[in-house]
Amino acid sequence: MLYRTAGQFKTSYAKDQALFPIKQDAFLLGVILVFAWVIFPLTASEFTFQTLLIPILIYSLTAMGLNILTGYAGQLSLGTAAFMGVGAYACYKMITIMPWMNPIVAILLSGVFSAGVGVAFGIPSLRIKGFYLAIATLAAQFFLVWLFEKWAWLYNYNASGAIQVPNLEMFGVYVAGPQASSVVQYYVVLFIVCLLTMVCINLTRGTLGRTWKATRDMDIAAELIGINLMKSKLTAFAVSSYIVGVSGALFVFMWRGAAEPNLFDIPLSFRILFIAIIGGLGSIMGNYLGAILIVGLPVVLNLLPNALGIPIDSATVEHLNIMIVGSLIVFFLIVEPHGLAQLWRLIREKLIIWPFPH
């Protein structure tokens, strides 16, 4: 009943291929945006910003970058965290060399450096694929983390080997650093995430997105019909690495406040991969659903036992979190390989034809 499509006629190809072919989809997105831009900033606490809202947005953006490469273009990658590190260190160097630079511009430019590194490590994809490509990106992961540790220029020869985010001001308001408020940081993250989400939606619905999908489904057939595989694969690496690099800069500058090289180690890459798998490969919305589950689950496991009066220590909570996430990954790979996004599509289809069974 809520998704009834009676009277919504499609009288042209443009209407049939619209971003929101059903009016209720646009209304639902509008409600979500009102909550994100107005209600959450007015009602959320400092704890909610730092443990839920900001990390969910950043992890969603990172998973979106990985999804462009793996879900849409079919190129496996296990080096996501390292490309996040490239973006973070590039942003740090730009801010320290050019302190007058606008922080948002620096964050957006940091993805360019990550894209360049991503293309360099994506060149092997022209000759290898599948498991072997995953190993090549894993080599990039280890090499870049080693570089972050050994190249002292990256962290300005700091004795601790860490980068510390300075106080960054924009229009008289601190947007990063110790003096920045969580609400301001949330708005910066939300703005950049919304901007790049719209870019990704348009890319994946356009000619480039269809090229990626053809490469993913059968690259030999795609080449036979005239698709340039080199251009398709390298643009996927470039776009994916750019988005991941921007998310890495947000990760450090808008959430963590400081970073050491081991922050971008392999566990973070697997965490991003889990978000993409559980949310659904080849889906934009799935990145948000997966991030909500992966980020929100530890918070729920911490708060729920105390609310129910059940004594439980932090170590047990951590073990439960790992067990549940692992079980969910196995469940989705077996039962629903397209993840939470596909479950939402099925629910939506049932709502459209309700009360009829099919």
C-alpha cells in the first residue's frame, strides 16, 4: 500500500530510466536526508557522532570506492586500507606545506594522489585477474604501509612516526583538529559523502558504468564488442582509489585526529571488504547498509547487555562481535550473495505488489 504505483505512468524512455522511477523512492530518500542534515545534528550526542554517525559515513564512502572496483568492474582488491593511507598522508603534507589551503579542497585533492598510486598498482590487472590480482593488491598493501613507516618526510620527521591533525579553520570555524566540534566535522563528512555518492551514482548509471559491468561479467566478450579493457580497468582503479583516498583523509582529519602507519594495515582492508560483501557488491545503497551493520553492531553489543542488566566484559563483547560478523559473512555468501541491498530490493518488490502474492 505504501509503495502503490497506480497512476505513475512512464510515457518516455527518460521516465523509464529515471533515477527514481517510483515517487516513493524519492520521498524515502528525502526523509533520510532530512534526518541526516537536520534532525541528527540537532539531537545527537557527542558519543553518537564519534561512535556511529561519522564512522558510518566514512566507512560507507570507503566501501563505495571498493565497490566501484570489485562490485562494478570485477577487479579484486585487498589493499584498500593502504590507499586510504595515501590519501591521509597526502592531505597531511598539503596542509603542512600550504597551511592557507582550504581543508575541504585539501581533502578532495588528496584523492588525486591516491588515484595515481592506484593506477600504478592497477597496471598488473591488464595481465592477471582473480586471485592473482588480489595478491598483487595485497603486495601494494604491505609496500605502502612499509613506506609510511620508513619515509620520515611523510610525517615531517616526527619522533613518534605519527601524523597529528592541526587545528584547521574555515570561515572562522574550526573544522579539524582538537578544537573542532563533532557537529562541524559531521557536516563536512556528510557534504563530501553526499557529493561523491551522487558522482558514483551517475558514473555507474552511465557509459562508464556499463563498460565496467561488461568487463566484470565477461572481459573477453567485452573486448570483442569493442570495449577497451585497459581503459576500463584503469579508470576503475583510478575512480576507486580516488574515493578511497578521500575517505582516508576524512578518516584521519575528521574522525581519528591522529594516525600511525599500522592504522592502515590489513585488518582495515578486510573490514572494508566485509562491509562491501554484507552490504552487497555492485550496489551503492549496500555500502551504507553494510556500514550501519558493521559499525553499529559493536555499539549495540556494548550497550544492550548493560541495558538488560547482564554483566559482560569488553573482551567477550569483542569476541562476540567477531563471531557475529564472521557468521553474517558466511550467511550472506551462501544465502544472499548480493547482500542487504538485495534484501531491500525484495522487500520493495513485495511492497509494490502488495496485497497480491506475485
